[in-house]
Amino acid sequence: MKASLFSLVAALGLFASSASFAAAAPSDPYKARKEAIRYDRKAEVERARREAAQRKYELERQRQAAAQQRARLEAQRRQEQQRAAERARWEAQHRHDDHGRDYGYRR
């Protein structure tokens, strides 16, 4: 008796939780269409939000790349100026200003 009672309870539980029982309720096609439209609008809003975030990320990445390029060019320009100044100093230090004295360099 207990086994058949448990079997009956289990059968009712399975029937209640099955998809066929859940789908047995009549659905309103107008309501389903409204829900589909609402879902589509939400999907469009989400897609637009993702695209805007992607554009924002891409613009920020381009801005950072441009700033890095400017910094690199500025550092290169400063380094070239420093090299030119060092070269001018070296040439000034090693310039032969012998005031007319000949140390065997001229013939």
C-alpha cells in the first residue's frame, strides 16, 4: 500500500513538473508578440550600449597611442638636441687654436 501511494505521489510530481503540463495553459498570441517586441527592444538597447562602449574604448586607446607617440617623439627630439650640444662641446674642446704656432701639423 505504501509503495503504491509513493508511486502515485511520484507520478503526480513528475506530471506537474513536466514541460507538457507547463505548456498546457493556453497562451495569448497578442501577449507573446508584445513580449517578443519588448525583448527585441531590450536586445537593441543592449547592442547599442555595447557598441557605444566599444567606440569609447577604441577612442581612448587611440588617444593613449597618440599621447605615447608624442612623448616618444619629444624624447627623441630632446636626445638629438643633447647629442648636438655634446658634439658642439667636444668640437669646441678639440679645436686647434694654436695662434699661429706650428706643432708639426702643417707643412
